[in-house]
Amino acid sequence: MAVLLTEKAAAEIQKVREEQKFEPEMFLRVGITAGGCSGFNYSLGFDKEFDEKADSEYEFHGVKVVVDKKSDLYLDGTTVDFYEGLERRGFTFENPNATKSCGCGHSFQA
């Protein structure tokens, strides 16, 4: 399996790409970093550096997504969505590998 990007999240990514006038070779990089209140933080960003040996590449709804292979182990099966409501707005992560997560949803423990 892989990281999955919902149609709504892909539309928001495309919107940001257009607003920021990113170069066509820029892709969405999804990963994890050490830290946060639960051990790992989710990370999202735009990048154009791709390492064939260290990265996995996917495409969802016209958005190229790259995950480094270390993060891929922790994010396998994770769905990245976009939520927009009165109380908050942003990307969400539904990670089946997380054994514990914080209240804000931006960090987890595996």
C-alpha cells in the first residue's frame, strides 16, 4: 500500500501550486520528522529533489506525491485529506499505523 491523497486534498494542493506559481517539476513531499507530543510529526511540503533510491513516487488525482522510504514504513496506508470547517481548516492524516496520536492530529506514535 502507500500514502493516499483524497480528491479534496489533491484539489487544495493544486490550488496552492497555482497560487504560488510553482514550477511544473515541483511535487508534494509527505513524510515524518522526529518530535511532537507523541513522537513523530507529519510533514507536508513542496520539493523538486527526487532520489530514486531513497524515495517512492505516487500520483493521486493529478498530484505527484513523493515519500522517502523511511517515512513510507510509518505512513503505509495513511490517508491525507483536507478538512474545512468553522473550527479549523487544514490537512488531516488518518494513519492505521499510529498507536497513539495527539489532540491536534499533527503528531503520532507508532
